[in-house]
Amino acid sequence: MSHFWAGAGRWPGLLIWLLCWSLVAPAVAAGPDSPQSTAMRFVVVRGSDASCEPTCPEWISAEGNINANSPQLLKKTLQLVGSRKLPIVVFSAGGDSDAAMTLGRLIRRSALGVAVGRTLFDGCRPEQSDCKANDGKGARFLGRAISAGGYCASECVLMLAGGVRRLVATDAIVGVRQTAPSRKLSTYVKEMGVDSSLLDAMEKAPATGLDPLLSERMLKMKLITDAAGPELLTAGSVCKAAPAADNCRVFTVLDLKR
């Protein structure tokens, strides 16, 4: 139990973490929306709040297990959005370490932000190949990104480290499992500008279970830049600023055909 308490910090933070874990644990364990139930998929989502139209935020929803195909899938998604810099909202229990580092490097080269959270879809969902509910609404997928129930564990933190902005709110779960140190991993962590204390946490994590990383600890090790959720990057208000955020897109007549 000593490793569990090591990152707990103050009692209020621990209580918040325990409450969040009690909410997310059933989904993490085994359900159709579990972060480890399917291979990671990437889809572009447009904010569904009608009040932001005609200019609404968009982001990339990345959910599932990281495997060898994940980097190529992200590349294809980035090709679709072109030069636009859409933040990534990630929900994952980890997976392949090399693939996670490749994702992180691709994200860093593309100068994208990463936030831990969930995307709640309105209308069509990614697994519905023949869904027409969003026809004429300017985007295949509509929804909103939230931090509550967000989950990023094990190798997922390597993907998170690639963001130019890295966001985790107190109602999301981030943690590491026991990982043997390696030169490859050490090089990557240094390259991403994250403190080597992340490697120490990985090495000393329990053999089974998860060593939770609370906000204060993640900020100190530079794993995150903001103790905030994906709402900071995906709320409709980001498109009302002057200038609007990079991930805002104007709805045009051409979008009626989408």
C-alpha cells in the first residue's frame, strides 16, 4: 500500500481521487466503453452545443488500447484535418510502449494539445458505420468532451507526454503500472521535457494495480501543464475569443452536404 500513499499528497486530493475512481472503475473493468476493450480509434468531433454555431470547436477523440497500428491511424486522421491543430481527448488503459512513444512524438511534431477525458457523442457514434443522424449538420460526429470519468493509465501517459499542452483535471484518473527502466524510455521522457521522477514512479509502482498520479505530483514532474480538463480546449467559448482558437471551424454552405 505504500506506493498508493506515495502520490496521495494531501487528504482532500486523495478523497477526490477515490471518489473519481469509484465512478470510473466499473467502466474500466469491463464494458463496451472500457479503455482496454477495443483497439484505439481516432475520430474528429465537432462541439454539439448549437449556441456556438456557426463557429464551433473540434477535437480528436482517441479511445481504446494503444497498439502497433495506432500511430498510422493517427497519421491518417491528421491528414484529414490538414494544417488545423485539433487537441486530442484521450481515454486509454495503455498498451504497446513503442507505439505510445511514437504517438507522443507525432503529437509533439504536430504541436497538438492532449487532455485526458471522455467524448460524449450526440447522434452517431464511431462504431455505427451506417448512421445518418448527423447528416446535414456539418460533421460526421458531434458531441462534447468532459473530464469526469477520464482515464489514462500505464503507457497512455507516454502518449499524454507528447502534448504541447497536457491537461488532466482532478476528476480524471491517471496512473502508472510497474515498468522496468530502459534507455529508450529514459530518452523519450527527457525528449518530451518530463522530469525523470516519472521514470521513478514507473519503476516503483506496484506489480499489480495502479499507482495514482495526482495533479500536484504530475505538475511537479512536468507530466501535465494544466490541472484542467478537455473543456478548457473544447468548450464553445474558445471560439468566441479574438482570435478564435486554432481548433474552431466555421460552418458553411458546403458543410450541409456532410
